[in-house]
Amino acid sequence: MNGNYLRVTTAQLAQAIGDPEWAVGFAEAVMDAEDDVQRRPFDARYLTTHKAWHAIGFLLEQVGFPVDIVYGEQTFTDEDWGYEPPKYLDAEQVQLAADALAKISFNDLVEDTDPADLTRAEIYPQMWDEPDALVWVQSWFQPIVPFFKAAARYGEAIIVWID
């Protein structure tokens, strides 16, 4: 299971809401185009948190993060894009998330967290007894910050899904 993000313009979001089949094709085209090119998170249209999505969501929830950036906020189709239907964050929610991400470090997120907390909460993937487990999560969390910053700068929305 992987966490996925797709930056879209407000016009592209409106098209995705009106035509979810178009959205699937658009997401696949962006992913294919960026698959062969190594882009900085600020410049990328697509970002994945791979299997760290659940841990990132757990950590953000622990600090009362104001926007659900892991699962999204609004559903626009009932069709699964893997394990559940995709959701989105509108431009205002992206801005709110980007502002909040700018004010928090990964160390803030894990300050009062022990890897055993993730095990007890049954956070996917079950690997929290490994010594560098939280460092691994950090490596997937860090690109989220510039990705959201770029989307906010350009007034974009973000489509979110787990596949």
C-alpha cells in the first residue's frame, strides 16, 4: 500500500470532479511522465510516501494537524484507486496544510512518540521494532513539505489516494 499525491490546478480539479474517469487517466499520465525523471518535490506534480503514509498520518494526528493530508478531505468518486476512493484537498486546504507544515519539523512529530506506539496502534507496515524505522518515515515525510509549499504557491489542489 502506497500513499499518493497529485498536484492539480483548480480547473483540473473541477474536471476530475466532473469526470472521475478522466482523473484516473490524468493521474496515470502524470505518474508515467514523472516515473523516468527525478524531480525535486517542489517541481513534481506527483509524489508518493510509499508505505510510510500510515505512520505519517498517525504522527500528524497525534499533534492535531489541521488538515488530513494523508487521506484527503473530500471524496469525488466512489471508484477505488487501489484501496479506497481518492479524495482531494482544495486550494484553501492545501494552503492551510502548507502553512502548518512550515511550522512543524519531523522532530516535533516524533518528540513524544516511541516506535512501540506505532506497533500498539497497528500502524502499517508492521516494522517498528527496526532501529531506523522513524528515520525511514522521516525520509518519506520530508518531501511532503516542499510539495505542499509549491502547490500552495500556485493555488493548486491535491488529489490524495492509497493504492
